[in-house]
Amino acid sequence: MRVLVILLLFLLAGPVQAVCAQTTAPAHTTGLPDALRQGERLARELTLTTGVAISPLLGVVLLGAGRYLTAAEADRPALPW
């Protein structure tokens, strides 16, 4: 069971890192509709990769977490949330 969970985490980490790396604009200039489209795309890719339906809301949450973690400490207060 532990191996299955670790494997699932590795499968989820790849697409998240790829989508976060594709964003070239700073986090504070991206609009909400853009984030929703990217979240939908991430959810679709995760669904195709894992075969399990993923909510677009989860995709947006993962993108937000990725942007927060990759943002510099000084830039975090300027994030849109």
C-alpha cells in the first residue's frame, strides 16, 4: 500500500511541475480566468495520466500551491490571494 501511495505521488508531481514551469508571467499579473484555464488543463492531464477523474478545482489548488512554493519570499504577499 505504501508503494502505491508513493507511486501515485510521483505520478502527480510530474504534471504539476511541468505546468508550473510553463507559466512565464509573474504570479501577481495572471488573471483569474487564466488560472482557471490552467487548472482545467492540469486536471485533464492528471485524468489522462492516472485514469481517475480529477476536479478542475483541484487543478487550480495545485497550481496555486506550486506558485506559492516557487515564489520568492518577498513576492508572496503580492500573490492574488
